[in-house]
Amino acid sequence: MSDEEPEPIEIPKGDDDGRELGTFGKIKVAQRIRDNSQSRREERQNQPPPPQYPPPQQYPPPAQPIQYPPGQYPPQGQYPEQIVVQPQPTMVQPQPGVVTAQPVGFAQGAWVRPDLCGLACDPTTWYASCCPCCARGEQAELMGESYLSAFLIRWCFFCASTCTLHGERNRLRTRYNIPATDGFCTVYWCESCVVSQQLHQLRTVPIKPLY
């Protein structure tokens, strides 16, 4: 029998006339109590068991210590080496008839006639001294610009022409990767030598248009 106590049922002590229950009445009440207890016990047994949930897991999981055989522990302050897998380079074989691009290295350039003062007796310098407008127009044409515009600017506006010549010199340095060794004063006072040096550069290495 179960250890749980059945719910108490009040036993009437008499009927409507005030008479007490007899033996048969008491037996009937006892049977009713027993039936109620048995039905409750069957209901409890037929109920499904409560669901079982797994215990909560710790996240992240604790790190497992490395087990070493006796006498083979790593020295103090050192850790076991980690194996690093490096990717292997893939060699691509060029197919016949296929042109592959090659890296191009940019070396430092130089003027074809680097000695600016040595151009004083050069025929091109005499040409730039006697007819600077024509020399400036030829230089502009070799650089892919207008011959007439450069001619008129040098003829009518000397200061503006000097600034334009300085800008053209910087563009030539950038195009041919030539380091700067002079400035605006050189262009202003030695215009004929500067134009002669640039004409030698453009005639030797012609590029049309430059920009």
C-alpha cells in the first residue's frame, strides 16, 4: 500500500431522521473510501514520467591538459611546438603561343645631354637662342601639344612662357623618371640651354603624345 494518506471523507453520523448508521452503512462508506484511494493510486501510476533534460554544458569547454609520460615534461617556460602548415606555391607553366605579363622595373632615368652648361656651344642651343619661339613650338609639338600656341605664348608673354617651360620640364622629369637637380631660376636665366636639353631628350626618345 502507498504511504500517502487518502483524503479524509466525512462519515455521516445519521440519516435525516437523526438515526445513526448501521453496520451496513459503515461498510459501504469504508468501501467508498477504499475505491477512491485505489482510483487515485491508478491515476498516479498511469501518468507519464516527467521529461528528462540533459545537464547544461559549459561553453566554451574547458581546455584539456596535455598528458606527458613520466620524465618527459617540457622544460619550464617552454611550450610544445605547434605545427604550421604553409601553402605550397603553385607553379604555372606558360602554354606555347601565350604571352604572359612580366613585371617591369622602373630604373632611374637621366637626360641624354646631362651637362647643362656644356650645351652652350651646341647648335641646338644657338637655335633656341636665335629663334626661341620656334624652338618652344617644336618642343610643344614633340610633347603632343600645339606648335602655334607655344609659339605665340613665347612671342607675346615671356613671363607666362617661363612658367610654362618650368611646368613642361617637370612633366619631362616625371615621364622619364629623371631626378630634379635644378629649379625655376635655372629655367629663367638659362632658357636656351634648358630648351636645348629638352629638345635633345625628345628627339632621341620620341614619344607622341606624351600625355
